[in-house]
Amino acid sequence: MVEEVAAKRLKTSPPLIGTHNGHFHADEALAVYLLRLLPTYQPSTLIRTRDPSLLSTCHTVVDVGGEYSPPANRYDHHQRTFDTTFPNRPTKLSSAGLVYMHFGLPIIAQRTSLPETSPEVSLVHKKLYIDFIEALDANDNGISAYDPADTKTIHKRFNDGGVTLGSLVSDLNYDFNPEANAPAPNKKQHPAEIQSEEDTRFLAASALMGTTFLRKLDYCTQQWLPARSVVLEAYKNRTTHDPSGRIMVFEAGGVPWKDHLYTFEADPSISTGPKTLFVLYPEGPHEGAKWRVQAVSVTKDSFESRCPLKEEWRGVRDEKLSEVTGVEGCVFVHASGFIGGNLTKSGALDMARISMEGYVEK
């Protein structure tokens, strides 16, 4: 009966997209959503089945079928011989990565109204893969973020597995609850009804993954990409604010600077002088806004600062903090020393300069 229902779907608007039924994952949920962002696939019908005869009628098939062939629009990654990766990345692709690798550029170009061949589209295409898609590929292929040999003596302090996108998608699959899911007496649930409910949950998973992708894409193109030139200018002008070149200052707040700073520091054609230790910026756009002094972390994803604000300042506030620091206008210093505040830019600069005294780069 499931096959009959699926066959009826074939009579609706082409092109048809096929993927497997049953338990679904984040990768095919996103792959289907990505395809439907393109005009060619926006009117398409989705068939979820493992029946080869039905899949053969589909224009495009993802995550099922045992075939990877872009000319035939087949994007499965479960073959023993499959080892395709995104250019210059080590992680084997899932269906999400495959669809993104082949269709990501036109999706980004369409969203941004930029030419598909523009350097900006290429830059965002690579960043979104590294920052978002690659983790989905690794999760679906059972690839750990760390070498198992390096984690034998590491013990997690808490469980963080319940807040990943993969786990949220998994939650949309049926939970085992015999009493809640049991049909009423003398009433058998029709296979087509079961499949329809499963398809509805899959579409919810697809929307979750897709809307998350679009938020990431919009952030990249509307925030991260325009900030690149702003951060580069601030990076080149570090010695304007302090001769050490270790303090970077933004005259406006809200600049997403971290990713760009680490990129510039690692680029021999851009990197000059010592590594940046502190970044200063106003809390808001209004005149008289307080200033923040933020310590740069050892790496982009690290909680350890290269040079935290002085230990004796941490957790102290206002007048008492000004007494301890010898700097007027102090507002606070976080208990970990990664960030502090001052009423003025000059005060924030003084807090950074004092904290750098005696610093030795590791």
C-alpha cells in the first residue's frame, strides 16, 4: 500500500526528489531543503522510499540508492568505495555535503544576488562548509572531531550531546512509547497513515535544518563578510592605539571580529608584528557609551585567554575596581578575566596596557 501511495505522488509536478523512508537524519533533511531552495526544485514532490523501482523514476535521489553520480543526479554516500570530500577538507561527505558541494554556489548566489563566480560567493561557500556542513558530514559518517588516540585520557565534565542539530532531528523520529502510540481497540493504523505521519515529521526536520542553514548563510553574507574589511583596517592600525601592536580597537560595537582576526594572524601576507592580546569596542552606538576590553582567546574556540585581565581585578566592580586598578571609570572585570568594562575608551586602554605588563608570549 505504501508503494501505491508513493506511485500516486509520481503523478504530481516534476522534478521528483527521492530519499529513504524510515529513521531520518540531519544530513538528508538538509539535503532535501537545499535542493528546494533552487527554482528547479521548488515545485518538486518528495518521495521517501527504499523501493528501487520508485527511486528510478526520481529526477534526483539523495542518501539512498548506492550511487554517487552528479550527471545522473544521484547523491548517496553509503557505498564502500565512496571517499569524496569537500575541496581541501578531510571529512568524507554525507548527502548534505554532497548536495552543498554541487549546489551551494548557486544557492548562495541566489540568496545574495551576487554572481555565482564572484570571490565573495566562493569565500562564503567555503566558510559555511567548514562552520556548518562539515560537522553534519562527520556525524553521519561516524567521524569524531578528535583522534580517538588523543582522547583516551579525556573525561567529559558534562553531557553536551543533547543540544546538537543531529540530536534535535533525532528527537523528531518516533519515540518508543507503547501506551501512547498504541491504536484504539479494534482499530489498526493504515500503513499509508503511518508513512504520512513519518513524512510530516521528516518535513519538520528538514525545515529545522534548512532555516538554520539560512540563518547561518545570512549571518555570513550580511555580518561576517562586510566585517572582513573593517577588521582588516583595525588590525593594520593596531599601533595607532598602542605601540606594542597588541591592542586592536573598533570605534563601533558589534563587529564579528574573532574569525577574521585569527585568519589574518595566520596569513603571512597580512600578519605583522606580535599577536593581538586585547580588543576594545564601545557597548553601543550612542554618545557616551561604555567601553569593553576583551582578552583574545588562545584559539577561536578556546575559553583560555592569551593574556587575561589581572587576577586581582576579577569579580571586582565600580569604585572598588578603580581603586584596585588605579584606573578611573572602571565598571567590572569578569570572574575569569576574559572581559571588562570602563566608562571611557582611554580607561579601557589603560586596563589593557596594565594587564599586558610583564606578559611573555607562550
